[in-house]
Amino acid sequence: MPKNKNAYTRYLVIHGCLKNKMHKFPTKEFLRERCIERLDDDISLSQIEKDLESMRTDSRLGFNAPIRYNRLNKGYYYEDEDYEFMNLPVSYDDVESLDMISALLQQLGSVELVRKFESILQKLMEYRNISRLGDAKEINKIIFLEQAVFDDGIQWLEPLTKAILNKVVIEFEYQKFLSDTIKVHEVEPLLLKEFRNRWYLLGLHCKTKSLLLFGLERLTNLKLIEGKHFKRPGGFDHVDYFKHYYGITIKDGKPEKIVLSFTPRQGMYIKTQPLHESQRILKDDKNELRIELYLVPNFDLFMQILSYGAEAKVLKPEGLVKWVKEEVEKTALIYKTQ
């Protein structure tokens, strides 16, 4: 995958233009304009020239695109009309669809979704390059991609996305964990959020006027109430709403400095995959990695800390130290009674 994350998008756009039979022999200026439209960023003609050359000859990409220049029509074309990008059937419509998905993810405002989308594209590119090394069946025996364990509730993603974009009120039945009661809720949907392979809906409850999170796997009989629209809450910012939380558990309170100490071994993982964007390294030596987070202590963070066992220790704040210590003592007591 190119270091410039926009490079892959430009390759897709260029490929789509070259495959578009409605506009044959696109010029460099035409390709530049289409890329600017997709990326909403200034792109030079020299960059387009480099992209065309990379698609043709860069062995690391492995596209081997048969791009030629037609002097008579003063534009570019594929010498082999059947050429497919990455040996995958990516048409001009596919490029439009990928662009639409990217725009949709931006509207939904989920950084996690955008990253996952980019990750999927990267996996496609890498798999394409790897697939040239051997038979697909043999390759699948030695490369195992991470699989999502939970997929309950994903059938609601499409209608919920439609409701959010069109600002349509929804109604559904919902059953909380550890509850036998099924309740009907009428909600103004605002945001879809993923956490640990589970999907959640953030919405404003029409009756209580409070912001609530609903797990999609516990949601049934979803209906969009046609004709009943809403306005997004004034000043609501999904980024600010989740900015000082780890996970999806929203808890009353102000963010505070949380200091954690990790063993050198666990510290290596924490440095390469930070817990939160607020993470700041305070100390890093042969004895420990000490970091500071600026968050509201909540259940999701609490469980994450416990998952490290003896590899992590809470230093601040006192309330979180006490919380974790009590839980560890209760856990130890369970094993003492056996």
C-alpha cells in the first residue's frame, strides 16, 4: 500500500476514467480534475504523471497497467481493453460506489469506519500482490485474516444509515441484557458506532429527550416512520461526545488524568497500538512504560485495564486505583475458595 493513503484512491479514479466508454481518451487535466473532485484536495499534473507511470511500471504495486497515450486524440487509454485493476473487476461504476461509500462514512462521522474501509482496500491490494505467488487455495492455507465473531444486528446498518442521512424518526423493540422485558422505543437516530466487533446506535429518545446507546444485536422490528422527520440537536458534535471516553459506555463526570504503568513487554504493544488518542508517554525505560490518558473513567476502560492482569498497574487517579484493586481482590477470593 502506498505511504500516501490518497494514492490508492487516485489509482482507482484513473482506472475508472480509463474504463469509462462514455469519455474515451481522458487527458491528464481531465484525470486531475476527477481526482480533485474525489479527494477534495489540490493535485498537480506532475502527480498524475507519476501515478500513470507507477501504475504502468512500479513492481511493488504489481498493476502492470497497459496505459498508452494516443497522440491523435491527445489522451490516455488501456491498450488491452479487458485489463482489470488488481485482477479484480473494478469498473467505473465501482469507483463511483467506492467514492460514495467513502463520502457516506465521512457523513456518519466514524473515524473507526473510515479506517476499516481503508484497511479493507489495503488488504485487497496486498492479497492481489500475494496471489501472484501461488494458487489461491494454497495461499489461504498460510494466511488467515481476522474474522468478526459477532454479526448479529448488521442487517440494521442499511436502514439505520438511511434514517440517519434522511433524518427520519425510527421505532423498534429493544431488550436489554439481563432483562426479560421488551420495550418499544421511538428514537431520532444520530450515529452508528462500532466497538469490539459490536455495532451501536446513538440516538435521541423522543420521549425522554436523552441520548441513549442501543446495541444492534438486541434490536428487533425496526421501522422508519415515513413523514416524521427531525432536526439534529443544535451544537451536537459526535467527535466531542465520545472524545473523552474509551469504548461506548457514557458515564457522568469530567475527564481526568489517568496514569498507567506497564511492564516493558506489554509496553511495546501499548506504544504500537495506543489505547486512546490522548495517550502520552511519561516514562519509557527498561523497567516500565508509563503513560497518561485524559478520559472519564468508565466501565470499558476498567475492563480493558483488568485484561492486562499483572502487566499493568493504575497509578492515578485514586478512585480508579481503588476500583481496580477491589476487583482484583474479589477475583483472587474466588480462587481461594476453590
